[in-house]
Amino acid sequence: MQTNRRSRVQAPAPLLIVCSLIGLLVLSPLVYLFIRAFEGGGFAETVSAIFGTDTLVYGLRSLGLAAVVAVASVSLSIMLACFTLADDLPFRRLCTILAVCPLAVPCYVGAAVYIGVFSPGGLLGGVTASLGLSPGWFSGFWASAFVLTMFVYPLAYLPIRAGLRRVDRSPYEAARMLGRSRLMAIRFGVLPQLRSSIVSGGLLVGLYALGEFGAVSLLRCNTFTRVIYIQYESAFDRTGAAVSSLALVGLIALVLLLGRWMRGTSYQDRGGRGVSPLKWNIGHWRWGAFLVCLCLVVLAIVIPLLSLFSWWGRGSGSIDASSGLVDPLVNSLFLALMAGVIVVVLSIPIALLATRYPSRLSGMIDRMSHIGFGLPGLVIGLSLVFVALRLVPAMYQSWFILILGYCVLFLALAIGPVRAGFEQASRTVDEAARTLGAGWWRRFRCLLLPVVRPGLFGAFLLVFISTSKELPCTLLLSPAGTHTLSTRVWQYTDEAMYAEASLPALALIFLSGVLVAILTWREELLEKS
Amino acid sequence: MIELSGIAKSFGRHPAVSDVGFALDKGVFAVLFGPSGCGKSTLLRMIAGLERPDHGTIAISGRLVSGDVHVPPESRQVGLVFQDLALFPNMTVAANIAFGLRGASGGSSRVEEMLKLLRLEPLRDRLPHELSGGEQQRVAVARSLAPDPDVLLLDEPFANLDAELRARVREELIEILKRTATTVIMVTHDREEALSAADELMVMIDGTLVQSGDSREVYEQPVNKEVGLLLGDGNLVEGLVRDEIVHCCLGEFPAMSHPDGACELFVRSEHIECSTDASLSARVVGGDYYGHDASASLLLADGTALSLRQAHGDLPIIGSQIGIRVSGPVCIFD
């Protein structure tokens, strides 16, 4: 009560200026996209372009794909969360970890693998032949839906599992005591508490599917992203690409609004204190549940790894290790390191402003810097191409603009953990240090930094992983002739050179696998302490 | 030593502190007492320099620190012990204590001195989360005391301790602080804590300083009924002054210099006692037993409700008729 009435401290001017500049930097591509889209033939033409011909079809297909993937991922995640939180699942810990592992396989790698697996001579090429399917049958809408669900569902699984773990059992028990059946008690006592995590998980997956470019392109599913890229690349129809991108941004905004409406009121904010968690058993079906988990592991991890290794073994003679693996690996590591450091540095002032000096302005800057959260890499890449070509042509296809792209894309990702770190640093500790005569630098170095350091490291890891996996932005902005692991995989798979694609793909899976493992292990440690 | 005058502060349109002024001599242990939200913590934060007053001046050891100038907290020579203690979680006990000692003042010997004074020597290399509540308390005090501040401020320092520990830690710390002759201002809303610790008791209500003085004086002669009830149980009855005598249902008392007319009388519950030869008779309608003392609810013949508090546990039987009399001072308010 007393602390609420503390006077609001005005943020120091230098901090405000720095934060506003970062916010503008992040916002600039989107602004420029608007300008570019309306520039060509004026408003009317742009509108007719958006609602004309096939745009509507592509839009509906994108939305449909996002909806299918989101529903499938959420259902799968709820099931898996129920399994892995049950007391009697065999090899529970192992299953818990394995369920997150598909995240280590980038979608386009997954798509590449499954295209190869079902092609003649692939691991399951026999199935294609014996069922009399045409060689390229694994493509299009449903193939994309399958691949995306398989490799993206952990984005929903993680929040849903966390939400299920936090569920307070007392409303469920109260409902049972008041004479409701088990099912009705779950309906009234458990689901309302889970609603928020289910919606945010579904939203995360849906947004991802809406903006996904690599997998849908490889699988020849004509969604918005693929069409934008084709417009840009082959027809050099830049205005068309800008208009389509803008339409995609509109769709994303629509989905975000839908998510907000579905989330409704949150029932979870009980301060986390005094919650007794729900416990349950699977009983007779526990080995069946284990089998389901096993199937998933086979589909999402074993098959990709097996087929990648077999391609590698088959084509090892013809692969040029230097241009196919070493150079792209070095480039990927360099870019990820740079992006990680720069993004974390940029996120510090924003997080500081948002936690220490809350005001309307700082809230606006915070929201501005989250713009990359919903926007696909393809859209940001395209808008930066426009920005570079128009304002500083020398920057077009330079490392600098590529890293700028990563900053726009991943700043939101870094702010989360950095902010959490700052929130842990108590305000009274800072005040205590002040009364003991410590200046701002000493307070930052001795008191704030030690508390925030784990958050900074977590943010760095997140950005590092995301950068090394990122495809569309890299494809559009990387300097001509240079390749990263992701662009190599994409290029080789697009040309059906599976043996050559296997090496960078394996490197990518290995790299992000190790990093995801470090990240989860770290979070376990943090949770314990 | 420390002098405040005309201090006012509001948050938005909500006044938190208005026109507070007082002066304390060196070595005085002062207590700021008041209900939660009365502005006492805000006042403390202004003395520390963490908030800037809207009006008024603060001078410490003859140096103006708030007013036309605003000396930031880091250069004020004021120690503050926070309610949540705010120990530095990543530093050992010794490092916490040494934090405020920079270079000149002979750091390590002062740390030793503080460790010894607060009996923390065996705990010097522990981290704050490895200490008990009382030990953390002592570290927080040692840390604030180490730079030898002109004034030490304590913001409800015992609020987070459980009842049993609380009394012991409190007595011990107050004893140490009095021994070091530090000027202390302690904020509390615990009446026992306030009355037992204060050399100078300052009562704050709704942002204003209502009364200050010696604990006993404030307890026995509150300036109004709010102060009286804040510091302990009591009975309020209506009375009438005529010819320097107050007439009320409890009898007749000298009116001091109160003018003729209606007034209110305030009698502490422990100043009403059972007596066999009393002229006043009351019916016992309820009672509570507390161990070290006991209270009873009484009803006079004219319907006035009274409460009685006595040190021994043999309460009158509920429903019985007893005789009572007033045994202590009576306060008269408008």
C-alpha cells in the first residue's frame, strides 16, 4: 500500500533518448514497408492488389495452415503435458526432455528430410512405390501441416506444460466435493486456469506457421510467404512483394487480436504462493502413453537423423567439405555471436527503462521493440532490402544490414529474460546502496550485474540459437556468394542434392541441439536455486 | 542535530505528509509512530533523500540537505535499515558491512568492530540467505552503522520477524544502539515497540505530527482521543463541565481549565478497577483472558459500555453485578 504511492521517478534523459532510438530502429522496416506498398500506384491500386486475383486465396491458405498447425500442436501438447506430468509414466524424465527435442530441428530441415525420405531411394521410398503414389506426393498443404506440427509443437508444449504444473488443485477438489463428475470438475476447475497458457501456446505456433517460409517453400505449398518470395525473386515485382507483405502483416495483426480476445481474463495471477499442484496417474494405459511418446521421438528425431546420416554416407565422396560445411559453419557462428552480443546490449536499456521507470512513454517503447515478435523473417528481410536500396545502397547485402535484420527479429526475444533479471533486482537494495554512499556505476557493477547476469546469458543463448536457425532474412540479406548453414541446406534441398544438404543440416541440428540442451539444463538449475 | 521544518509531500493529488517539523538532539532514540499509511515511511525516505519534499527544509548536523538544495542519498551520511532489510544477496556478511566504507575510514578495522558489536564474528563469511531472521537483522544494522552515520533511520525493522523472536531481537538491538549513542529515528506501528523504545515518541496521523514527547507523557496525556486510542485501550464517555467540575456517568472529576459545556472523557481501561466499596455498579457482559492480563466488558445502569483491563487473571463472573471505580488519570477532550 505504502509502496504504491511512491513518487514516479523520471527516467534520465540519456536513457530515454537511447531507448527511443532503438525503438525507432526496430520500427523503421515496417514503416518503410508501408511507404513502399503505397508508393507505386497509389492507394486504390494497392487495395485492389490486396483483394485482387489470388491474394485472397493465398491468405486463406496461410490462415488455414496456421489454424490446422495450431490446433494440432495444442492437442498434441496437452496430451504430452498430461503424460509427462503424470506420476507413473515410464522413463518420465527422459520423455520430458525428448518432447522438447524436435525444437532443435529447424522446420526447413525437417521438410527437406521428409521430402528426401519419401523420394525414390529414400528411407521410406519403398512406401511411395508400393502404394503407387507419384514420386513427389509428399508436398502441399497437408505435408506442410504435418512437418510444421512435428517440429514446432514444442513452442506450445512448453507453456502448456508450465501452465499445467501451476494449476491449483483446490478448485478441482471443490468442484468434486460439490458433487460434480471428474470431467465436469476438469471443465470448471482446471481448464479456466489453463486457458491462458493454451491460448499463448497456440498463438505462438499459429504465428510461427503463418510466417514460416522455408518448409512451405520446399513443400511447394502456395502460402503468402512463398508467393511473396517468388514475386520478389523471379518476377522482380517489388511493389507486389511489398503489398503482399503488408497484407501478411495485416493477417498477423488479426491473429494477435484474436488471441487477445480468446485469452480473456487471466485466472493465474495468484502470486504463485500456497498453490498445491494437481497430481494424477495414467494407470493401465501408461505403457501406451510411453509408446506415443516413443512414436513422436521416432518421427521427429530418429527418422531425420537416420536419413541425414545415410545420405551423408552415400555421398561422402562427392561433397566439398570446405564450401559445403566449414565456410557456412564459420559464417553461421560469427553471425550468431555478433547478433547475440548486439541484441543483448540493445535489450539492456529497454529492459532498464521498462522495469525502473514505468511510464506511458516507456511502455510505448517497450511495445515498439516487440514488433519483431509477430513479424516473419521474410517480411523484415524484404523491408530491409527496400530500406537499404533506397537509403544506403552500399549497405545492401552487407553483414551490417543482415545483423540489423536479426536485431529487429530477435530483440523481443532477448528483452524477456533480461527484463526478468532486472525485476529480480530489488529496488530497496539499490536504495540501501545509495544511503551507503555508492554511485550509479558501483551500484550497477556490484549489485545489479551479478543479479542480471544469468538473464543476460539466457537472452544471449536464445538469440544465438534463433540466429543460427534463421532462414528467410539470411537468404534475402546475406552478401552475395556467402552462405550460412541454413541457406546451404535450403539451396541444396531445393535442387534435390540431398547428400550435399546432409552435412550442413546435421551441423545445424547438432549446434541447436547442444544449445537447447544447455538452455533447458540452465533453466532447471535456476528453478532449483 | 537533525531539524525538519514545514515538510510536505504529496503523490499526485494525495497528500502524504503535510507541514511536519521537529528537532532532535544527538544521541536521542526517537520513534515515529502511527497507523499504516499515515506517511511515516515517506517522511523517513525524505530524511534519507530517497524522496524529495515538495516544501520545507531538512538540516542534518547543521548542513542543509533538503530545501533549496537536494543532497542525494549517497552523500548524506544517513543510514537506513529497510523493512525488507535489503541485504546484498551476492555478498558475504563482511562484504555487506564493508560496502559503505570506502578507503579513508580504515575499512577492515571498522568491519571487525561492527562484527564484534553485533556478535556476528562467526558468521562473517556467510551469505545473507544462510542466516536466520534475527541474524539478518543484525547484519542490516551493522551495515548501516558502519560508516558512522549522523542519523540512523529504521523503517519498521522488526516487522518481518515472528512474534517470539521479535521482542528479543528488538530489545537487543535497541540496547546496542543506545550504547553507541547514535541518533536514531525508528518508524513503527507497533505500540509496545514504540512505547518501550522511545526517548522521544512522535505520533503521526494522516500525514501530520500530532503529538511528541516522552512515551509516558504521551500515553497518559494524549492530546486527542485518536492518539489515546492508538496507543492503548480506553473508554470514551460523554460529560458536562460546570464550575470547573466534569459530571459524567463515572462520577465527578476536576475539569482542570476546561471551559464550561459538553466534553468527552477518556479513561484507560486499566484505570478502571473492581472494588467492593465503590459507589458505581456495573454488570459484566463479557470477558477475554490473555494470560498476562485479562479484560472485561461492562455495562452501566444507564447503558454506557465500558472496558476494564486488569493484571491478574481472576475475572468477574459474566452476568454478575460488580462495583467499579476510576483509579487513574482522566483526560478531557472537546
